[in-house]
Amino acid sequence: MAENENIDLTCDTVGGHPIPDLTWWLGGNIIDSQYYLAHKDTVINDLENFKVLRHMDGALIECKANNTHVSNPTIRSLALDMHLRPLRAKIHLNENMEENRRYKARCAVFGSKPPPKIDWYINGKKIDTAHPTELLKKEEKSVSILTYTAESKHNGLNMTCKAYNQKIHYDYVEDSVPIVVHYKPKIAIKLGRSINARQIKQGDDVYFECKVMAFPRVKKVTWLKNGELIMPSRQNGILIANYSLVLQHVRLNDAGHYSCQAENYIGATESNKHELMIKYSPVCKFVPRKIGSIVGSNITVICDVEAFPSEVTYQWWFLGTGIKTQRRMLGWHSPSIIHRYAILGY
């Protein structure tokens, strides 16, 4: 039977003269004295809708038949063995955990009989039963021990243990505590929202953002270019503020791989690397020069340039011999051209 339930008991006696009084007793107190004669020598007392309370667990409830003050009454007794609901739960969890380390979370539940079923939750979501748990039973206390691996995504959430007696499904107790997980920074570098990475050209302003998640807060953020520390310099148009890096009027030598690094007392983390590519017009690798050849022979002229993007359209022009100007287009598109020409006389 469960606490707070109503029970029905029947006690009967046969024989005896005079007809006996038949009564129910609990803890030395009479609880029912209403009996009736069923047959000429049978007396019955029906104890109906009797509510059993928590403090009655283990007590003896007695039926007494007594028809004289001379002899002792005939007694039959029944021990009340009850199912008791849990009264309260209490969680004990390390207050400052570090990511990826394992800890023991303990939930002590008091007052349940038999020992309760104890479930664990994080922010209302039941923890997978694959997590190892163990249950210790001590008199009126049961302790569930959860082996928990701290995760940064749980920081700031609540851990809850909920306990109920499987014989009394309508009642349960629970306790919750906040989860505090310390972890080193998780960071990523991004270009500013308004910047198109494929359209950056010389003279543009560029800024990077360092996205940081960490607990506790980071102590400092540093910026790197090609693995080298970047120092702020207004003269060179390099500005650093909080989690932002600004490059003003970028030049070709500003191209490279940028990253940020953040640090707290748990450790330091470097972000992904973002390649900054800067568009610029074609620049010849060689200085202009004169090319001579034997009359009537073929010559090969190569135009080698640097540019970004690298898809370049070429145009070839003949500018004359120096004696007479003869500017005319010879070809286009091809990065090299073979041309036969003659020297004009005078």
C-alpha cells in the first residue's frame, strides 16, 4: 500500500459468550468500534476507507475481540508495510568545471521506500542512459552518481535530477543546479559584413572581425599576418580595437593570411586563417627594352606581367622604327606573338 491511500480491512470472530466486542486499534488507540452480528455466533467489524499516513509505516494495526474483563482479549495484528514517496532531492556538483574533464554529479534523495527511480536532465532534456550512473542506498537516503564529461555548450544551463517512487507515480521531487564550465576560447575570423572578399582592390578600407566564445572572458586578443604579430600603427593605417582589425587604404603588401588569437586562463586558441587578396592592374615584370633582329627573320616577344585577377587581355602594338612612326596593332589576347617585320630605309 502507498502512503495517503485508503484501505479496507475486515475482522471477524466466531463463538464466545457473551458476544464479544470487536474493535480496531492502532498505536494503543481505538480507531473503529463499529461491529455487527452477521450470524448468531459471528461478529464482523469492517474498517473502511481508512487513510494510512506516512508515520504509520511499520506500525501494527490490531483487531481485538473481548467479551469479559476477566480474560485477555483475543488479538490479531497486521504490520503496515507502506510505499513512501520521496520527500526531497539535493544535487552536489562541482561549481567550476573545465571542458572535457570528467566529474561526479551526486543526487541524494530522502524518504523514498522502496528506493526511488532517479533520472538526470540538462535543461529539460533527459540525459542518455548511456551515461554511467550508480545508486547507493543508505537507510532513508538513496544517492545516484552520474559520471559527467563537461562540455562548453552546457555552460549556463541547468542540471536537474528527478526522483519518484515507481510504486507511486503521481508524485516526484527534483533539484536543479547551474552548470559552470570553463573552456578556452573558440574563435573564428571573418571579413566585415559589408565587404566582398572578391572585390577588394588597392586603396579600399578592409576590416576583420574576431568572433570569440570563451568562459571566463578572454584576457587579450592579438592579430597575426602570415604568423607574425600585427602592431597597431596609424601611420600605416593599421587600427586595432577590441575584436576588430582595420586596414586603411590597403596596398599590395597588405595581402596575406590573417588570423586572430585569444587567450584566457584555460589556454590560448588561434583562429582559422583568412587570405586577403587585393585586386590590382597588370604590372610588367620587365622594364621596356628595344629588340633587334636580322632583316627578314622571325622574332619572339614575350610580355610577362603580374596582376590579380590573373586573367589578362593582351594587346600588341608596333610603335615604329624611330625613323618613321608606324603605330599599329599587331594582335591581342595571346600572351606572346611571333611577328616578322622589315626595317624601313630612307
